[in-house]
Amino acid sequence: MKAFILAAGLGTRLMPLTKDIPKAMVAINGKPMIGHLIEKLTKSGFNQIVINIHHNGEKIIEYVNNLSFSGAEIFISDERNKLLDTGGGLLKAKNLLENSNDFLVHNVDIYSNIDLREMYLHHKSSNNLVSLAVKERTSSNYLLFDNDNTLCGWYSNTTGAKRIVKEREKYKELAFSGIQVISSEIFKNITEKGKFGVIPMYLRLAKDHNIGAYIHNDKDVLDLGKHESLKKAQSLFV
């Protein structure tokens, strides 16, 4: 089982903590958030982990090279020359990911109590090209799904902008939780180049492919990329 940790962000919301370290290295209860995530992934059965890096990325390399608890092989996708966003980062890591039929992608700054193995197996039993962890919660942006939990569009709760790729009478508005499982078939369908996000790409692909929802309304999710979340996270990581 293979996982890809998106850890190349600039961490601007966590300044000044991230002035000299990457966001992934911000500590919670004495351990970097990336350390907590690697531990969860390995406990969930993921034995190969790819990490993309950018801002002060050498500190992530140093950290993983000195890990004593990891039961996984760890590979680095180096974006220090150019930050490529989520979609560009995925494409950059193609050679490290495409030899796995399916792989999990997890934002480094997301805490959840989702059973990652269960989500991975749920995806494998579906016919989804991508399965997105989503939840009914207040958000600035929503993904729109139909009754079959198929992606149909996107809606901005801030600006009112909307993009519909599959017309339905009504939609479920669900917020993306920063965790997804992707079939390696995705690489045959990526036409974007350079720096780009995954959500616009998924909206393009949703016209002809199944982009599905993995709804986890009974599970928690917390964005660790904000100062106010770090204190709350101290009671979640033990």
C-alpha cells in the first residue's frame, strides 16, 4: 500500500513558526505533524510513502532519514526549484506513484480520525478514478455530488461562483477533507502542465470519469495549518 504526503506548502498561515522550517515540521506535543502522519500511515498498513517538499525541504529529508519508528520505505519528490500546487505535485511524483494500482494522498496539515485503510479498501471496491474524503460541514468551498455520490460540480460559499459539469436536479454540498485515494489510471488522463490544482482537474475529468465521495460525517477533521488549530490538536495527538 502506497501513500503520498503533500508537504510542499509554504505554511504562510502559520508564520512566524514557519519562517525557518516547513509547515510539516511544526511540532505538536513535541513531534512534527509529518511524524504523526507517517506513524498513522504505517499503522494503517501503508509501507511505501512518498513526500513532496519545497520550502526548507532539506529539514524534512533530514527528519525522515533519522526516523527510528517508520516501518515504511520513504521517497522524496523534490519541488524545491518550483512549487507546483496539488495537481502539479501529483504529476511531478508520477514515477514514484504509477507502479501502484491505487494510492492514498494526504495533506500533511490535516488531522482526522478516518480509518485510512478502510477508505483505501472502499476505493478499491468502487469503480472510482478518485475517491475524495468529504463531510457535511461549514466551508468556504463545496464540492457538489449527486445521489450516487458522484462529483458534479463546485461551489464557492464566499463569492457565489459555481461550476457544474453534470446537471442534476439537486446536489449534496460537501467539504473536501484533504484526503483522497487515486487510481494510477489518473496519469493517463492528466493533460495539465506545470503548476495546477487537483480540484479543477477533477472537475474536468468528472465529465467522463467517476470521481466519487467517501463521506465521513461520523469522523472528525481538523486543519492544522492555522494557529488556532494547533492548541486544539494537542489533545488529539497522544
